[in-house]
Amino acid sequence: MLRFAQLHLPRREDAEDAVQDVLAAMLATDWSKVSEGGIKTYLFGILRHKITDRLRYKYRGEISCSEVFEDDLDDTLFTARGHWGMGVAPGLWSTPDGQLETEQFFAVIDLCVNKLPPKPARVFSMREFLECDAGEICDVLGLTQADYWQCMSRARKQLQLCLNQRWFGGRVS
Amino acid sequence: MTCKEYIFKLTSGQLDDAGLIERFWARQHRLMCRRCRAFTTNDEKLGVAVRAYRAHLGGAPKK
């Protein structure tokens, strides 16, 4: 749970506090109403709420459109006319069954997510790991819809490029 | 639609909510552009991998 919390809360103290809040909530839980198989789901559900609450408190209004990220990845990827630049488009990934569910591949995903700029990383991890919807993310982080799109696009483009480089041998199409 | 526009619509998630006409033009672009076709297929695999990673981290699906 701490590892999961640390994905979203950059400071270890915040992540530990969120997990501690879950442990405190456990003490007040009526376990007779939670099935044995649902305990993990129940606890991670609480953790998601605790993380979202902390993000809402910490980052509200902090992200603006102009400071979403400092560099422009699109200038590297595309020509002035909006077509792919030479030798930058990732090649088609060929993946045998199960290759993308190995510990080694997860370690590379972890590395690539941690290399994202902080703001797109926060938006992407809320969307994909906390399973928040776009409206909730915009509300929690004080983003406009356009900022949200920019952050998600940046994150998914950069993740594909990173995985292409570090796992798929840097093939280009 | 240029490659840059297509890739932005895909990666931002706008295509998921797009209307029929926009999805039609996106599909036309994919048919013409092998690089965007490859990027789209990779993006789908990235989605599968991220979901597997999420499960690996211990996060069960949100109710």
C-alpha cells in the first residue's frame, strides 16, 4: 500500500500518512460487513480516497496551462507541417503473449512513469492507477479540460517513446 | 488531419468521446499513415500493460 501511495504522493511522509489513515479507518470498520475476498479491494478503495483527498488539498489551483511542462515534445516528434519527423516514430511493437506482464517489464514501466514531468505524471497516475475520471482529476488538481488533455497526451506519448527505447530496442517506423 | 493532430486526439483521450464524423476522419488518417497506425497499436498495448501494472501494484478495480 505504501508503494502504491508513493506513486501518487511525491513526499514519503505524505504517503505514510495516507497509509496510516487507512490503518486508522480499519480500526473503525465493521468487518462482518466485508467479505474475506473483498478486504483488499476495500482497503485500496479507502487508500484511493485518502490519496485523492491529499492531492486535492495539496495541489488545488497549482497547475496552470502555461506551466504544464517546460519543453515541447511535439517539436521533436513532428515537422512544422504536422507530419512525423524522420526516424522518431516508434516502430510496431511485437510482443509474445505474457511478455508485457513480467516483473522486468513492470520495472521498465515504473522507470518510465517516474521519468515523466511531474504534472503529466500526476494526471496520468490519477487516471490510470487511481482510476479517477477526467472531471474528478480536473476538480482535484484545478485543471481545465484543455490542460488535462495536454497532460494525458504528453504522458502517453512520452511513455510510448520511453518503452520503445528501453524495452523494444528503439525500433522506428 | 495531420499526424500531430491525430496523435494528440488519440493520446489525450479525445477520440474516445469523439462523434462519428471525427472518428471517421481519424480512421481515414490511420489507413493512410503507417506510422500513426503503429503508434495506435502500440498505444493499445500500452493501455493493456498499464492495467496489468495497476493490478500488479495491488489496486483492484474501482467500484
